[in-house]
Amino acid sequence: MTDLTPTPDRPGLHISKPSPTATATASAVCHCGASATATGDAQVSALMAGWDTAHSSAHTKSTDGGTL
């Protein structure tokens, strides 16, 4: 299986929850330099909301190195 973890060369958001009882995890890397990780349903949900608001595909490329 291909490694789906985002990198600066392949920015994006990756979420994993292999089963309903497993702990959710997420990692995100944006082309602007921001990156974040999260563990647990609530933290993953917050990371997703922050990504959608500030770093989704509509986010313009910049070099400000912001945070998610």
C-alpha cells in the first residue's frame, strides 16, 4: 500500500480510523509550510475544521508558514 502521509512535496490531509473502536489519527501538511497532527476523534475533527477553513484547495499559495 502507498504511504498516504502528506509531505511538503505532496501536501494534503490524511485521516485514519481503521475501525469504530480505534483511535482516529490525522496529519496535514500545506503547501504554505503549515503542518499538524492529531490523535483522538475530537482533535481530528478540530484539525479537519482548521484545514477546511484555512488550508483547503481554495487556499492560495503563500510562504507565511502558518499553522493549521
